[in-house]
Amino acid sequence: MLMTTAATRPLGDLRVLDLASGAIGGIGRLLAELGADVVKVEPCGDYPERTEQPAYGGLSLGFVAANLGKRGLTLDLAREEDRAILDALAGEADLLLEATVPGSTEAKLLDVAGLRNRHPTLVVLSVSAFGPGTFQDFVATDAVLQALNGVLARSGLAGRAPLLPPGELAIQCAVVQAAYAALIGCLHRRQTGTGDHLDLSLLDGAAQALDPGHGIAGSASAGVLASQMPRGRPEITNYYPIFTCRDGQVRLCILAARQWRGMFEWLGRPALFSDPRFDSLSVRHATPELNVAIAALVAGKTRAEIEAEGKRFGVPTAPILTLKETLDSPHLRDGGLLRDVELAPGLTAPFSDGVLKIDGKRARTAGILPTGEVNPSELLAEWSRGGTAPVIDGFGAPGRPLKGLRVIDLGTIVVGAEQGRLLADYGAEVIKVECAEFPDGMRANSDGGMSASIAAGHRNKRSLGLNLRSEKGRELLLELAGQSDVVLSNFKPGGMASLGLSAETLLARNPRLIVVESSAYGDEGPWADRMGYGPLVRASAGLTAQWRYEDDPKAFGDTVTVYPDHVAARLATTAVLALLLRRARTGRGGRIALGQIDVILSQMAAMVAKTVLSSRGVLLADAIGRDSPWGVFPSEGDDDWIVISIRGDEDWRNLCTAMACPDLASDPGSANRAGRVAARSRIDTAVAAWTRVRTATEAMASLQRHKVPAAAMARASEMPESPFFRSRTMFQTFVQPQLDIPVTVDNAPVRASRLACPPLAPAPMFGEHSIEIARDLLGLCPDDIASLIAEGVLQTGSSVDRRVEPAAA
């Protein structure tokens, strides 16, 4: 029986064949949450993915996290009759997901080119570590991707080795990028009647969706891109400082001038900091005495007391929680993100299910796991009866499936910028609505209202200056919403309603509208009204506590990384695409809500389940920890490093061969994982001695030739000239008129046969298009426009001189 027949499910008519394995299976899992019928195709016989550690009772926690909500089908593609079954199903499917290694035997058996020739309406998304071509035989782990995507170079503390982020954040972010690309392809198919072959490498996805070095940066960066930062881990721990208190640590984010004024009051108005210049972020960052004073203020207080006082003074704060503390909090216990999944008779563990909310309800799966229960003949008959999905003809153009859509972009800082930019890149008309009195934090912290960071995040948009706190401004916005398709925002819950622009109000004006409300902690629960910035959300989600050096419990390493902002934006835009597909069937729009804390926890799903099981005393099949060697090792050069991450005995033997270390290879104690873990210190010393006398690039090349997962640490500034990224045409450059040098930005989110590369229109200055939008879209005459400008309702570039302070995220 088809699980997703309800017309209200965004992807209720999408049929997906999922041949992806491992964490890449999360692509289909996300589509299943949005309502797609996802059928996982597994090989016959033992399937290692189901038992990978950590596991209980032979069932991998990672497998559950990547495959919840799918049905299962078993095929052996080495058999001609099973390939014929897959071929028949492909003829009825909308989307096929596959993750074979380019050029491998498995890839040749699958024969994507043949499938596409026989079924030209099929969209195929191929995901591999490095894509086809020169680097297709390289092997990857999350650690390898972190080294190559530019994040590792910014993770950790100045003067220390770079720090690998916890979990599998690179792969998880690439998975979301892939889901976004898949729906772009499916939308284009519904418009043109023709499918596509989408090629996404995990490194592509990780480099764009985790913390892109050439994408918009956080508000504390003052407009400086990560690619423009100094060599080495920068001394910026004062950006989002962490302080020790009576029962742990807390993090403060003092960005806006009003937040500083609250901190000044909280400190007791000390004369040392009374100069009005302290309203400036750069002045505060250059004053080390300030953090000393704050440390003294909070030292004797508990985390709860600091949070309460911070709220009273308007200073954004968050406790540094362990993952267990986060999961035990009322906000998570009652929030509905987690559902119990049975791992064995009588034993359940919680897994995230429904990271997005659609129309006020979590987009959850049916909660089942694929067991190979699907009969191919019955599935073929079922999908054949499904009929043809409606053609979308109200918008779109060849190569630009979002052309003709109008988007009102009320977003701020990173999430706000990325949501609109991703839609603009495929043709949507995106209007950034700004207010001079409460400007976007990126505007307020930049010189003259433009920076490379703003250019990267707001390219291809127009700007409308509008005072939404005035009745006339609100009415103009509602008038514009009446002729638009999407409204984007990322205020605290209630922020839009306080402006008279709640989702209900907007949808009453235009029932076809899709309204996105992204926030830090979600739209309900005890933490919903917290002021949220990414560093505070990471602290509250239990991620910061894991992102630290093992030898120092106070040496946290996530200060400069902008996460989960970029991937949260991609999740939101993925949901927009899903609702556009639903709107083609039903004629109505809808509401999307997303909390950044849910994004983080959904990307740590296996870790969440493991933490809960361990707290219950359940023994899992990974007690000895990850293999050895696994980490960052020094190489020849100035602050140059290489990542090596051994996954098992075969990798270990290959490493010993590559290093020509017979002593290590012949050591019987190191022949298995347990022995290597016990000898980690000795092995690390030997490996470091080998890497230290080679450049990172030389060491990577030698190890990868022997199929060892290894990568030289890349800096964001170096990535555009990387042979890999050049081969993928990953970057493009455009001219921003207000800047002295061209701006380098990401190119398309996926390589495709039929999708155009993003256009390269510069980012707008504040209010640059106010008059033409008022005239052309709102139908106002010159006298009315002049009157509204005089009243401060409609705002143009000169209005920026009246700005007061940046709006909070």
C-alpha cells in the first residue's frame, strides 16, 4: 500500500527509487519526511550498512537514521532479470538516487546512461565522494571532507592543531544540498516533461552547505569572508566568548549596539566602558578588559541565573550543555522532534523525525524501516496506477525552473540571506525588504552598507526599503504579498505577527503563498523565545561541548564556524520546492517552520540515539571507539596539516604499505581495530614522524594512491585554485560595483545536463530598487512615491544614514 497518498503531503505524488547507501541514504529519508514514497533498493545477502557501528542487536544506528520511513526492495543487479525489474520500476519513478563509485563495477551494472536513454523523463541524482573524473578513485570520510572543504582550517584555537568537528557534519550537510538539488531537478521535470542527470560530489555539497568559505559570513565577521581571514586559526575567541561559571560554562553573543547597552547595564555601568565608541563591535573586540569584566561578573552565578539575567538585560546567552543535558531538557522532551524506534524486541531509541514543520505539524515519516518486504510486481502495478503528476506551467523556463516566481525576502544575516539567494540562483525574482531603522546586521556591521559577505549572500536580488512598523508600510507589504509566491523570514517566533504579518494574515491575503518562518529554537517550547544566534544554538544543542580539544575541557573550537545557518537555509528552500510541487496539485500554498536546534540534532541522529542508550546502560557494538590512526597530523610547512582516518583492517594494511613501515605492519597487536585503539599513542607518533617530513599534498597523494582516506588541509582562500574544485567549476567571480576587487562565490549547487549556472547580478545597495518596485509592482504614481518617501515609509539609499542598529536574528 502506498504510504503517502494524502494530497496534503508536499511530495505525496513523488516516487523515488533509492539505491544510495550509508549516510547518503539521508537524502531519501528527508524526501520521505516530506511525503515521498521512497523505496530503498538493497542488494541480496548480507548488507554491511545494516550492521555498521554503533549498533545494537546487529542493527546500525546510522542505518536507522538514514532510512526511517522508507519501504524496502531486494535486488541483485548482477542478475539480468533483477536489472530488468529495476528498469521497469525506473520507467514509473520520478527520481532515482544512486551512490556508486564512478567507473566501478556497480556503476557499470547500474548503467545510469542506459536508464536515462530508455526513460528520458527520469531524474537521476548520482552522489559520490568526488564525482567522476580525475579524483573519482579517491576515498573519503567525513574527516577527509572537513579537511578539503576549508572548515578544518578555521576550527580550533590559534597556536594549536586544527580541530576536527564532531560527528559527520560535512556528509550530513552534503545530504541536504543533494535533496535540494534533487527537488530542483524534479520541479524542472514537471515543467518540461524531461528528466535530468544530476551529479553531486560530497565535497561539493560539504563545501557549499556546511560553512562555505566564499559564502556570506556571520555578523561578527564585519563583512569579512572566511576566505579573507588570516592564515591559521584566528584569534577570535572574543567573538562569541565562553565563560566559566559556578556550574559549568556559558556563551554570550553581544553583537547589536542595544545588546551591548544591556551588557553595560548588567556590568553596573563601569566608567571604563562608558565611551559611546563601545557601541561598535570592532571596538569591543579590541578591548580584552571587557571579557575580563564579564568573566568576573558571571563566575559566581549558575548557568540558569546567567541566562535569566541575560534575558532581563537583553543580552543573548546560552549555557554550554552536554548532549545528554539537551536531550533531558523540557524543550526537547516535549518538542516532538524525536520518536522512539524499535531496535530489538523491547528496546527502543529516539531518532529525529520531522525536522521541518509544514502547516503547523511536523513532517514525519510512517516510522517504519525497510525490510525488503516490497514485491516488485505489486510495486510496479501500484506506481503504474498512480497516474501522471500535473504539469507545472505557471512559472519556470528552460534551465531556470524558478523563473517567474516572486519572493519577498525579509530575512537577516546568514539564514535570511541564503534562503533567498538559493531561490534567486534558479531564476526567482527575490526582493529583499529592508528597514533603515532596523537594518540587517550584515549592513550595519559593514563599511558603507556593502561588503564581500553581503555581495556573496545577496547577489541576484533587488532591495526595497520599507518601514514595516508603519501602517502604510505594512499595507504595501501585504499588497506585494498578494502578487508573490513566497515570503521568507527568520525572526523569533511572534516577530512577524508583531508587525501584523503573521502567516495567517499573509495566507488570508494570498492562499497560494508559501510562508517560511525560520528561527533559532523553533516556534514552540520553553526555549522558543530565546534570542538566537548560531553559536548559542550550538551551545544549547550539546554540539559545542563536543567540539573541543580532548586534553582541555575548556578549549572549545567552534567559535568561528558558521553552522547550522547555511544548511538550515537549504532545508527551508527544499521545503519551498516541495510546497511548490504540492501547490501544482492543490492550488494552495502553506507554511514552513524550521528551528536551527532541530537541524543540529537531526544531523546528529545516531549520536543522539547512542547517548540515550548509553545513559540507560545499554551496551553497543562500538565500545572501543573509532579506529586508529584517526586525526590531524603535522606536515612539512607553516601550519600545514593532513587528516588521516582509518576505517578498518584493509585501510590499516594500505597505510602500512604506503608508509613502508614493516614494524607497524608486522605488529600482531595492531592487526585489528581493538589493538590499534589500544596502541593509538604509539601509532600516532609513528604516523606523525612520517607526515612531518612531507608536504601535506605529497602525503595525501601517496596515501590516496593506496586507498587510504587522507586529505591535505585546505584554506578557503586556496580552494578556487584547487585542482579538484577547478575540475568541478565550483567557483565563479563577479563584480560588485562598490568593492575594489571581484567577489568569488560558489557556482551551481549541482552539476546538471539541463540546469543553467546561477546568474551573476550584483547584490543591491539598501533601497536601491524601492522606487521602481513601488512604481512597477505596487502601481504607485510619482506623487504618491514622493509622499511615502517623505514620510519615511518608502526608503531609498539615503535612508541608510538614519539607521540605528542591526536587527537580531
